[in-house]
Amino acid sequence: MQRQRDFILDQQAQLSAGLTRVDRQIEANSRLIENNSTRINQLVDVCFSLTHPIERLTEAREQADSKLNACIETVDKLVRHRNGSKPTE
């Protein structure tokens, strides 16, 4: 009977120690999750802050492409005219 009691007490002690380790790990994981959540929120803020400048750069590139195409057309017409070809319109 004493052996059974000792066995049960030993098992309870092991279980208690295991639960303490699990509790510590849960606390550590909770801190990591909170830290990661903060960092994720910061990354989301950065992404949103970059959206407007990227849109502006896209618009500027489109305008530059249009102006470059007009310039290329003009130079092409001048070169063709200088070489005796009829300009195409």
C-alpha cells in the first residue's frame, strides 16, 4: 500500500513539474506572439505608406512613356523627311 502511495505521489510530482514547464512555455510563446503581432502591424503600416508613392511612380512612368513615344515619333518624322521619305501620319 505504501508503494502505491509513493508511486501516486511521484506521478503527481512529475505531472506538476511537467505542467510548470508547459506554463512557462505558454508564457514564452505568448510574449513571442505579442512581439510578432506588433511587428506584423508595423509591416502593414509600412506597406500602406508605400502604396501612394508607388501609385505616383506608376503614373509618372506612364506619362514619361507617353512623352518618350511622342519624342520618338517626332524624331522619326524628322529623319524620314530629311532622307526624302514622305512623313507618315
